[in-house]
Amino acid sequence: MAFIHLAARRLPVARRLVPGIESLAQQRFFSVSRRTSSQVKASVPNPDPAADSASVAFVNDQTPYMVPTYVRPAPVMVKGQGCYLWDMENRKYLDLTAGIAVNSLGHCDPEVAQIISEQAEVLVHASNLYYNAWTGALSKLLIDVTHKSGAMRDASQVFICNSGTEANEAAIKFARKVGRSHDPSGAKHEIVSFHNSFHGRTMGALSATPNPKYQTPFSPMLPGFKYGKYNDVAQLETLITEKTCGVIVEPIQGEGGINVGTPEFLTALRRRCDEVGAVLIFDEIQCGLSRTGTFWAHAHPSLAPASGEAAHPDILTSAKALGNGVPIGATIVSEKAVARHIKPGDHGTTYGGNPLVCRVAHHIVNRLASPELQTGVEAKGAFLVSGFEALQKKYPNVISEIRGRGLILGVQLSPEFTAKASDLVAAARERGMLIITAGEGCIRFVPPLTITEEQLKTGLRILEQALDAVVAAA
């Protein structure tokens, strides 16, 4: 643990990009050979730590005490700055994952770090038994910015929690409460979600995530959940019925493969929910907060129908970039459709809305709402897409499709290369860039929104090198 504390103390110094990372842990674990670790994969500039490396020794010392819910490669990340991460052996990585769309302002942003430091000396937590200076301020800001952005026209109130899963759990509970208010018998209780969606891993959110890989080990799921096909309008009349209390959908599916909802589908959802008195929930945990170039994805011009109004939700969920790494989630609701049905005691949270995370999020929302930042996201997204299209021309049998908006983009591998997605991720990492997968054979790009064009050029160059290696080995 001494190593972790030492690394934490050094993080502010990362602004000067300290070249070396020395620690008690390194001193302890470098007793195994360092030379052989650097000789194992001389053909790549940033090889994963070898079996006899300090990193693997450190991991082997720690993992027996950790519940094995993750499969991770060997690098141990200890420092971040902007769009870069460093591991404990001082390997440097261009991070195009942004902590899975979390670090939209980059790693260890100096302003965010300063706010955390200041607020930690004032008040971190006093519980929801009392008001504090920042929960209401953040809630008001979210409503104001949402209205100003042209999104969620009926947004009126906010519930602050700790994560995206919790934000969706609140949305599901609120929809059930609305259904119970409309029909006290409890018959109006069904929740509709869509295949290839991802809404979280707690039991309610998991029940709305129809993926056997996630659901089967914990089945049976909660009763009352139905699943439809994304972007299929014809099914909605039979899928969404008088028994439906809520429909939850991602305007752009993230984990499912960067699938973009069509304007026709989203507006048909809105219309059908109105017909049966169901609550429409937009999950923008990954695609929201300016990642598409507009503050909320559902207000992006590309999702506007040819005629009539764009689809707006009754509930909007957010997390990830809202805290830039500090755990927080938010469930935004309309007054008429939702909030008037919610009473004291209907929901709660111990840590949610504490003044530290709310002050941080208040600062982040102001910055992410910047028109200049959003314009930059659009331009950077177009630049990346252009680079992906050039790679698609070079490898037409490898890249089948490019999907997404702004800086939530997916490069779909062709069926014969779908199984090579993890190989491509590893090849990029060993060349100094972090990327992740989504869905079946899709490579996901969700970099910090502050990334520069030069960094994107570097990323495209590394991606090309990684593709060269994977194709050569196929």
C-alpha cells in the first residue's frame, strides 16, 4: 500500500510530467529480473509486462485479495495526465478510452484536482438528512443547461446518486411508481428495453440489459421486463402496451457496439409511450454530456426527424463524465410525468449528492457545456472518421462499418475478423495506445473530449500499425 500512497502524492506533480516513477513497491518487486522483461517482445515499442516483471509480481501479490470480477492485462496504471496514462514501469499510453468515457476532461485535470482539494478541507459528507451548498446548485445547473441546450424540454428536477447503474435503478423505480399511481392494481408495471443495450449490473438495471452473458449467471431476472429490437418501429405497438410503465433506451448504444438510434425509432417510442401512458427513459450515461458535440445526444441535429419535434424523454440518466472520475450519477425527471408522483421516502442514497462530488460535477458541467468544446468535439470526430475511412480503404476486408457521432465512435470489424478484436486491442496497447471493444467485434473510441488533433493523428498511426500486425498474423 505504500506504493499507492506514494503514487497518489505524486499525482499533482504529473502536471510537469515527471519522467520516472519510483516506489517502495518497485524496489520490492524489481528484485525479479528487469532485463528479461524488456527483451521478451523487442519487436513492439510498449510490450506488456513479462511474467518475470515487476508489474506481474505486484499483481500476483495483490490479486488473491480481490474478488475476480475482471480480466485485466498486466500493466498497472499509476499516473495520468491529460490524454495519457503511465504504468508502474513508466510505460506511456495514449488513452482513447478515457476510463470508458469517464475522463472527458482528461486525467488529473488541474482545475478538478484543485476543487477536490479545496472541498475536502471544507465538507465531504454530512448525509441527506440536511441540505448542503452544492446538491441543489448542481441540480439547478443541470436543468438550466439542459433547457438551454434544447434538450429534454420538460426537465425539472434531479436525483443525485453515485453511479450510472444507480441512476438507472432510480429511473426504473420512478417508472414503476408512476405506473402504480396510474393503476393502483400494479398491472401497469412492465419495463421495456432493447437488445444490445447496457444499463448496469445491479438487479434492476441488469434485468433491463438483455445479454445472456450478463444475465444468465444471476437468473432469474426481476419480473416484468420485456425486450425489443433496437431501431425496429413496427414492433412497438405490440411491445409497448397498457401494462408498460416505462421504456428505457440509449439514443446511442455504447457497450452494444456504438449503434445509433434513428430519428424515426426515437420519435415512434415517444409517440407510443404517450399513447399508453408510459414513461420514456433515455440512458445517456455514455453518450451524453457533449460526447456527440451536443450537451445531450438526443438533441443532436442528426436525431431530428424530417418533420415534427425530436423525441425528448420523461427521465434522463447520466453518470460517467459527470464526475470525470469522481463517482456520481444523476436522474433528471420531468415534473408532470414523473416528479409529482414521487414522495419523500420513495428513494434515497447515503453518499449520493454529497458536497464534494456535487461541487466537482458543477464545475465539470459548466466546462462540458462550452460551445467551443462542443464545436471541437464535432471537428475531432470528423477528423477521426476521416482517418477510419482511410484505414477502411486500406483494409476493406477487415473494417466493415464506421458508426457513431462526435467522439463516441465504433469501428466494426468484418465477420472474419470479429474474433480478432481483442488481439487488435492488445496490439494497440503494446504500441502505446489504449482502446476497447464494444458489442461483437467493434472497436470503441471514446477519448477525452480535450484530445488534440496531433494526438488523434498519433492514435490513427498506432491503429494502423496494430491493424498491420493483426492482419499479418491472421
